[in-house]
Amino acid sequence: MMRILLFLATNLAVVLIASITLSLFGFNGFMAANGVDLNLNQLLVFCAVFGFAGSLFSLFISKWMAKMSTGTQIITQPRTRHEQWLLQTVEQLSREAGIKMPEVGIFPAYEANAFATGWNRNDALVAVSQGLLERFSPDEVKAVLAHEIGHVANGDMVTLALVQGVVNTFVMFFARIIGNFVDKVIFKNEEGQGIAYYVATIFAEVVLGFLASAIVMWFSRKREFRADEAGASLAGTAAMISALQRLRAEQGLPVHMPDTLNAFGINGGLKQGLAKMFMSHPPLEERINALSRRG
């Protein structure tokens, strides 16, 4: 809870500083002089409310969405010794990480993957693909589970949702400023908001949203290193490295994780060139090297 309160307080401060900065630079006066009647403080509050509402709503329904989109089957009563082992392993790792036992599930996918999601560290879901269970050794599966438990223990799902909320806020905020500027200053519209406002705002939201997603993906890549570190602490460095090496050996296989869950899987897609800025996961080679330096 303290992590969330501190994060929200920090982001509120960012919003207030942005408002004050725009006022000090005379942006309100500049807009008004050009016929733009725009209250930036009210606009910031409006954008913050809607920006956070979307990301937090997605967070609260994340477990339900994950089950529906991946076809994850929750293990309630283990039917096989493999399911029994899976439940016992997650229970042990959760206890060592100091979190409540999450729901455990298996989703039908050939590629080796796993994910963790949920609105807080004591109400989470950890799921692994059927392909991972079939081809990875028990130690490697345990390391993957430890990695996902690390995400839960670190509160990564909540923090990522809050980061997305801040990004949403400022994308909406600046898109509407651009829309007003185009409508009032360039097209000289003096009667309410013209069609230029809506076209420019939508276009700006698309462009700014695309660029801002690089910030979210940067944070996502950073949290993967922390989850790898947690996995190494819980399951052993050698096992965590072995699991990542096995994932690297299967990189030619397509990743069919739904877009809404890409950032939460242990195995992300490969991208080249500038597209690397929009990767949710660091290259596996970098993750392996980071753990190798851990010793």
C-alpha cells in the first residue's frame, strides 16, 4: 500500500509541477491571446481522472481477462502428479517470497511462456503454458515460476498500471492542447470546438500514445531484470540462467500471447532496430549476462 501511495503522490506532484510550469511560461496567456479559452488546471484533472481510470480498470479485471484471453485452466484439485507438483512449488515459492498463494493455472500454448497478473500481490494469478511444462526440466520450470512470483512480490502489475496511468494522462493532456491550438490559432475557429479540434486531437493522441509507449516498455524491460533477480534468489542462479537459455533456444517459435499480456509473459517477441525501444522484454542474452555477473 505504501508503494502505491508514494507512487500516486509522486505522480500528483508531476501533474502539479506541469501545471505550474505551463503557467510560469505564460502558456495560459499565450493561448488566451490567440482566442483559446482553455483552463489547463481543469484539463489536467480531467485527463488524470480518465487516464488513470482506464489503466486501473484494466488492472482490476486483469485476472479475468488473462483467463479468458489465454484459455487458462485454474488448478483447484490437482488431477495429476504434475499439477500437484506445480501447486506445491508455487506454494513454497510464495511462502518464501512473503506473499499469499496465488491462483495457479495452465494455458494451452505450444510456445514456452508463463505470466503473472492480478490487482495486488495477495490476489494474483500465475500461469504457465503447456509447452513449457512439457519441454522444460523441473528446475527450469521452478525458476520460471520463481520469476513470475518475483513479479508479484515486487508489485510490478500495480506499478506498471500506474506508469500507464501517468502516460495516459499526459498523452490526453497534450493532445487536447494541440487540438485547441490547431482549431483556434491555425483555423481561427471562434465558435466552440470545430472539426479541426477533434481531428487534430485524435491524430495527436495516436502519435503521442505511440511515442509514450516507449516509456512504458522501458519500465517493463527494467522490471524483467528485477524479476530475474528474484527468480535467481528463490530458485537458484543456475536454474534461472538455464531457463532463460532454454527460452533463447526456442526463440524461433512465434509468441501467441495476447497483446494485453505481452508485458507480463516471461518470453517476449524479438524486434530489431528502432523497434527495440518498444520491446516489453530485454534481449534474453542481456538477461543471461546480468545473472551471470550475479555470481
